[in-house]
Amino acid sequence: MKLIAEILKELGADEDKAFTVCPGQLAYFKGVKTVGELTDDKIVMVCGKKIITLEGENLFAAEYFQGDMLIKGDIKKVSIE
């Protein structure tokens, strides 16, 4: 993860609000404030000032602790507002 931290720093991004997605398998989010919707085909989260929406099939929150969230399932789309 050191490489990712270096890339984010170079881009001026906030590492505490970063996320990683492996399409069709899982996604890991940091800095999740709230979860607005949690169904098996759509998950909506608020991370900082952004709203992140995942769409797919058989989605579920595998872990959620202190702002970190691991989502598993067939992830097909991620959008950020």
C-alpha cells in the first residue's frame, strides 16, 4: 500500500478518503461517514463531501468499522457525486 500512498500524495489527494475497487469482487472505502442505502443491488455512502454509489448484484457490507467499509459482491458500477 506504500505505492498507493505515494501516488495519492503526489496527486494531492486525501488518503483518508481513498478507495480501492476490484470490479466484480470487492471494494474497500476509507472515511465513510454514513450509509444512505444498503440493498443487494445498490449501496450509497457519504465519504467526506462526496456521495459514492455502487451498483451491482449480491452486494453486502462484509465489514464496517470506524469509517472503513469492505463491500463484497458483483460490483458493476461506481459513481461519485
